[in-house]
Amino acid sequence: MTRKQRRLIAVTVFVAAMGGLTAFILRSLNDDLVFFLSPSELAQKHMQGRQVRLGGLVQQGSVQRAEPGQSEVRFTVTDGQGSVPVVYRGILPDLFREGQGVIVLGVEQPDGVFKANEVLAKHDEKYMPKEVADALKKTGQWKQ
């Protein structure tokens, strides 16, 4: 085997190993990637079974609490164009209320209900997460 052939084999093995490593890293990162969507985007993309962040406003009159002693809460998140029913089991943040901005982390179920694992509410009157503000500006629901 000549020196040129050995070099060609070494380069080929190196390129194949780097390609395999790159594919492995990208696949691993894809599993940890969490998308942010507004309710109207979620309805268009159908991300069932995939964990996403859903952001918008808690629709007025939509909060329904379970019987005393249970921590289940049902509410609707809207962006003005679309709305998604959400079910959450746990303690809600103190700032959670109707008409306020919220981000919920969870999975859309086959029946269209969004099962939330985590609920985040905005922390003061001037703060709105950039993604939520952009989604509300697109729909014309943004209030400065």
C-alpha cells in the first residue's frame, strides 16, 4: 500500500467518523429542543406528542378549578385568533389570572387538549416574554 493510499484511507475514515459524530450530536439536540408556539400556530402545526411551550393570554371566564382537595385546573390560552384548552395539575403561580400573559410547557393530546407540566405567569405589569409579545402583535391583541 502506498503512502498516498494510506492517507486517502485515513482521510476517509476521519470524514466518516466526523459525519457520524455530527449526526449523533444533532439527533441528541433535536430531542431536547422545545419549540415556542402561539395557539394559532399550534393548531396549524399539530405537534401532538412533542413537548412545546405555548404562550398567550388566559382567556376571560375560562378558568375552572376542580373540586376542593384536587389540584387540577382547566383554562384556555388564546392569542386572539386561536385558542387552546389547557389542563394542569399542580399549584399555579401567584400572578396567574384571567387576561394575563402565560407560558405553559407541555404536550398536546390527541383530543386537542394541551396537558401542561409547568405554568409560568408574567412577573410584573411591564414584562411580557418576547415570543408572547410578538405573537400578540401579529394578531393585533397587543396592548402597550
